[in-house]
Amino acid sequence: MTAPPTISPRTQFGLGILGAALALGVTGDLVLRVMPWGLNVTLCAAALVATGTGLVRWRRIPVSPDAPWLALTILLLGAAFARRDSRTLAAFDVVALVLTLGLAAASLQGVRIRVLDAAGHVRALVLAAFGAALGSLPLVFRDVAWHEIPQGGRLRRVRAAALGAVLALPLLVVFGALFTGADAVFANVVSNVFALDLPRLVSHMLLIAFWAALTGGYLRFALRREEGQPAPAAAASAPGPALGIVPVATALGLIDLLFLLFVVVQARYFFGGTAVIEQTTGLTYAEYARRGFFELVTASGLALPVLLGADWLVRGEAAQHRRTFRQLAGLLVSLLAVVMASALERMRLYVAAFGLSEIRLYSTAFMGYLVVLFAWFAWTVLREHRPRFAFGALVQGFAVLAGLHVLNPDAFIVHRNLVHPGAQRPFDVTYAARLSADAVPALVAALPMLEPREARCMGARILLSRWLAAASDDWRSWNWGRARARALVRADEARLRSLACAPTPMLHPPPAASGRERDR
């Protein structure tokens, strides 16, 4: 009698990842299909972190010291979806979450994130993306040796029963069709028992398969170590081809000249004031500001990868050549400081004329991030501390995102426009009322004091239609901002209807209990 095959540790771990991926796929299908996202993202982030932690402890996998704080960052980013309702802020959270997951995969492989340069960060993210997209295939067809799984006993009986069901299926269909055609009552019973929503069933199966394949591939990439294979991102800073100082210095010198020409022209407008701008361009100061800000933001954002690429191309040059590069790059950073100051001044003028909006707030925040980033570039790369730049830039990006969450952008926009309305465009109550739920508390408090009367009417109508008549969220997409907005509007329904300038029937009686009944 032959002994049953032994399941190897490789197969055991592969089966563990498959089971975890299937569980995560079912979880994703159950909670993430409900929009807009809220508590469901928080739950899925927690489930993914808990699953990864369990697998690491089960197999006692050595990981980088950076893994714990990256796991905490994933949890905080997931929790952010249940806190703020701003769609723009949620989009930034998604980007940050994907970025953190990519770096977390590298840290699970033992890579020290803090010592990776910018190229190492990019490589880690690209490898994690490919691993998540394609990792399920080697997991199923290579990591798990299916012949090692015992075939006898209870499993053999299950397989035999399944084979019998498959053989009986066509016969059941034929006889069932005959019986339903012969008896209307039997046909009605069969239709009620086997009433299936096939499109919905297929939708659930596809979504489960998608999330399972994605999480399975990610976990396999992050946790599976081939025999004797080093961590994939460990060689992120490996030497590569260098271009040399002459072409790099020539290109940087020409770019410096272009930026210098722009700065000289800008100085004339800065010191000349409104009269010079109107005479030269035919534009008002506000129109001039609006026309140039986003172009300057784009130019400033593109300058950083240019400088990083130039630094990479001359990394192996002699000391005097490196010194030449640092001088040219330092000059460009100095000119960029003037360009960014011009952009921020344009935005200040633009906001003073037309008020604050989402795109203006986030663009200003991005420009502020670039200012700090270029200062960090000068402090690290230009002082020959290149490996420290990428990690510092990552931390600064997370700090800016956290600052935006603390600021509460939509509420800040309402407060700012109420206190300092635009000179050419007064407070736009329609725009404010159509912001996310985060803006509702500030708007409800300010609505009775708005002038003119039509503004109060319009704001009250929009708030009532959006946050009173709308159905409550599914628990999976619960969000604190939306729940608070609905509660405030319901509690202040009578006053808002009196401000709406149109007698409409009360959807809810005044007592507070009615709000709780609707919540249920």
C-alpha cells in the first residue's frame, strides 16, 4: 500500500494564499459593489492588512522594518473614506492607497523603503502592479502542486457525487421540460423554485473572481520567495547607462536660459502693476492671473523629473562634472522659486477676484507641495544625498494629504468665500450647495444670513433636495460626512423650508424621532 503524498510547504502556502484571496474576493463583492465608497473601503483595507499579517505570521516571513508603518498608513487611508465625503479628496486617497500598497509589497519582501531612490520607488510600484495583475496565474499553475493533494476518502466521494450531478443534468433538463409542458401547476412550482437572476449571478461571480485574482496576485508577489532569489526591488539603485556631463549641461543650460527670460519678463509685470498688464496684454489683472497659473503649475511639476533624470545621467561622473551639474541645477531651482512665486501670486489674485473653488484649492496645495519638494531636492540631491530624496518626498506627500483631510477642503471653501467673497463674483450659493456633504454644516449655519433673498432660497432648496429627499446610504457605503449632513438638514428641516421661498409638503414631522425612523 502506497503512502499518501506529502503536501510540501510551497503547496501549503499556495493553498493558504488561494483561500485568503477567495475570502477577500467574496468580501470585495459583498461590500465594494455599493457606491459611493465609504465604510466598505475601510473594511476592505482592514481585511487586506489582517490577511497579510496572518500569512506573514503563519509562515514566519521576515519583512522590512518599514512594513508596520506602511500597514498603519493603509488602515488610515482606508478610514479616510468613512470620514470625508469630498470626491476629489477620495481620488487622492485612492492614489495614495495604491502607492502605499506597492511600497508595502516591497517591504514585505524585505526591502528598506527608506534607502530606495526615486527609480527604486517607481520600480517597486511597477513590479507590484504586474505582480497583482498576473500573479494569480503562477499561484494556481505553479506554486500549488495539485497532485500532492490527497485524492481519496471524503474528497473522492465528493468528486464522485459531483460527476453524477454533471451526468444527470442534461436528463433533468429534458424531463423537467416535458413535465412543465404537461402540467401548468408543476411549471409554476419549477419557475418559482429555480427563479434565478442570471445577469446578477454572473456579475457577482465576475466581481469575486476579479478581486480574488487581484488580491491573490498581490499577496503572492509580496510574500512568495523563490529559492535563493533576492528581493525584486533590492537592486533598484543598480548602475545603469550614463549620458555624460556635456549633453546634460548643455540641456540644463538652455533650460536655465529659458526660465531666466521668463523671470525677467515676470519682474516687469510684478513691479509694473495693473496698468502695465492691461496696456501690454489687454487683459485685466484677474484674467491675466487665471490665464497663467495652471501653465506655471505644469511647468514647475515637469521640472522635477527633468532634474532627477539629469542627476541620474551624471551620477558616475567625476567630482568637477558633478559640481557643474549642481551649479546648473541649483540655478534652475532658484529660477523655479521665482516661477512658483509668480504662480502663487496669480492664484491669490484669481481667488480675490472670483472666489475659491476645489480646483483652485487643490492646485494651490499641489504648488505648495512642489515648493517644499524642490527645497528638499536642493537639500538632498544637490548635496550628494540622493537616496534620502525619494523617502522624504513620499513622507511630504502623505503630510500634504493628511493636512487636506484636517483642513476639510469643501468646508474651508465655503468659509473662505463667505468671509472673503470674490470681487467680481459674489458668494455662489449654488456651487457651495453642490459641494460634498463636508460643506453642509458651514452652509446650513450661514444660510439665514445670506443676501440676497434669492440666494437663501436657492441654497435651501438644493440642500433639501440633496440631503432630505435622497435615500439613506447602504451601510456598506456609510460615511460620517454624509450621515452628519443628513442629520443636520433633517434637524433643521422646518427652518430650511421657510427659507426655500416655496411652500412644499413636509416630508418629515418636526419631532426628532422621525429622523431616527427614517434612518431605519
